[in-house]
Amino acid sequence: MRVLVVGSGGREHALAWKLKQSPRLEALHAAPGNPGIAKLGECHPVRAEDAEGLLGLCRELGIGLAVVGPELPLVTGLADFLRRNGVAVFGPSRAAARIEGSKGFAKDVLDAAGVPTAARLPVARPPCVVKADGLAAGKGVFVCRTQGELDAGLRAASALGGELLIEELLEGEEVSLFVLTDGREAAALAPAQDFKRIGDGDTGPNTGGMGAYSPVPGLGDAEVEELVDTVHRPVLAELARRGSPFSGLLYAGLMLTDDGPRVLEFNCRFGDPETQAILPRLEGDLLEALASVAHGALDDQITAGDQAAVTVVVAGGDYPESNDKGTPIEGIDEAEAGGALVFHAGTARTGQGTVTNGGRILNVTALGDDLTSARAAAYEAVDLISFAGMRFRRDIALAAAEGHVRS
């Protein structure tokens, strides 16, 4: 099968890396891809939002499956457009992708499905959470414990445009849980936990994600299946009832509170950077699984192995306020030689070699027999990489490895 991965980040590099292992793969292509993906397949200078360009590329290359990574093309209808023109796609329709594209729509679906979630508040008073309704690249949620944080959160969320949601502030342990679904059946992937704040100890502004780990202590197969029954399956049934069945990857961001799980958000695609920690643990043929979803008959013969994985995001010095471009990066080959997986998230190739080209630059993943050994290996690899202004968190998976709950 000839496969096109749509997107250019660390998530897409991880998808390409895993798909490359499939015996069914005939050729791997990406649009636009990145320097890391270019080592696995052929990259083409077509933007992820260019539906006509992607269709032309699919026809030219004889693509048997398009795997759409980012949320924006899905929310704007790329999967519908390609399917109407005869291309098999892993990714939901525009109508189903509203589960991520509009937080208000997601709330309505959750309420109709009877799925527990954070309560909407009629008035913005601390403590609370302020959310921008539309897409914001992971930066549209503001946790406000004080009046000063609330004032700043309202200004920042309003600057993004669109409607605002005010919700109760939930306390507990966060977890990301993905399911593959053909709209009827659902198969969970390994749970993960990500780290959204820029600084150690969950301080500073929200980002697209500064690291992740999998598995999550205390969430075995039975607990995961109970969460899927409580959260994902009722939502899938409600979307189908509305005439918008969801086919693809449904990602629930959950808070495990003392009163049970509560949905924080839904995403309509693989999470970033959780994917970079989940896929290296998976056993089985990812291409077979994604193709089965695209053809409407889920094949869930894919499981998580016993090893743990930790992913550390390496970002530019001014992230998340601004991106870094053109700074030479050293040490990637050395990190990979030591056994780490280095997924390119915001890089480019120039005459100087690999340089920065974004906010989150690299995702460094390592496997180990447990979280302690995996995070030690990940940080050993990160310490081999360098570029001017480089920043990263030093506490990814630390609490879990030490047997503590993040506060």
C-alpha cells in the first residue's frame, strides 16, 4: 500500500516511523513532511491545508491511504474532500471533527450523551477555567486560580477570537486516552499523560505540550476499558445519532477526580506529543489498523508492549511566545546512536545541516523496562543535543516514576 502522511510535526514523524514498519507498506510519502520524515520516505512541498494540491498528489502517486495528522485540515473538511474524490482517508469528517473544532459543540454532545464533564459557569469568577471555543494549537485554555490570572486569561482568550467558555476548575490526575474507531467499534490505545505548561512543576503558560509518558500508573486494561465505556462509546453513539459518525482517532483529555472521570476536551486526531510516547510501545501493524478504520471495519489487533516510554520536548528559547528559525542543531545523530528516537517537530535542512524551524523543535523518546529507566535514557539523549536557546522541562514523568501523583 502506498501511504501519504499529511503534516509536518513530531506526531507525523512518529506516525511515519511506525507505518514504515508495516509489511503492507509499498511506499511512504508525506506532505509537507520534515527532515526526519525525509529519511523514511519522500516528502512533497504541499501544505496540509491545500486540499486540491493533496488530491493531485494522491492521484499522481497512486496513494492507497492518506493519514491526516493535524486538526485544522480535518476541521475544515479535508477528509470529506479526499473521500469524495476516491481516496481512502484515516481521519474524521468535518461534521465529526467539530468535536475538537468547537468546544461548545463538544459540550452539547457530552451533555446529550450523559458523559461527565466540567460544569459550565454562568459567571467568570476564580477559581475557574477559561477556554477559547475554536482551535488554538493547544494554547486556548487558561487555568485561573486568582483574579489576576482570570483577568489575564480572559484577555488572552478573547484575543484568539470567537466565543469563550467558562468552566469549573477540576482537580485530579490528567490522562490522555485515544481510541481507534470506525464509528461503531472502538479500540483503546495505551493511555498517556502529557505536560502542557512550559516550566518545571507545571508552571508558566500553556503550550502544545512539553512531554509525555506511557503507561500511566493505575490505569490497566480493565480501568481503560471502563473509561472507554463511560466516555468514548456514548459520544460515538451520540455523534452517529446526529448523522455525523466519527471514523478515525478520538482523543479524550480526562481528569480523574475523586468523584470519577471528567472530560476536559476532545480532539479529533492523534495527540502531540502523546503519540510520540504511545506508538513506540505498540505491538502490531499500525498501517493495517488505520487502513481498516478507513475502510469501515476496525481491526484492533494492536496492543501495547510491556516497556515504558518517555518523551521530552525540546523547544526554542522564546517558546511559546515565538518560534525559533535557522539556529543550527547539534547532537541528533549521537542521541539516536545511543538508542533514543528523535522525532523532528520544527526543523529544516539548510547548507548548515539541520536547523530550528518552529517552537517545539524535537521530541526525544526513549524506552525502558519502567518509567524510571525510560526517563533516564530520554534525558541522557536530550543532554547530547544542543542549539542556542534550547529549553526543555526536567521533570517529565518524574512524579510517576517516583510513585507520586502530580499535584
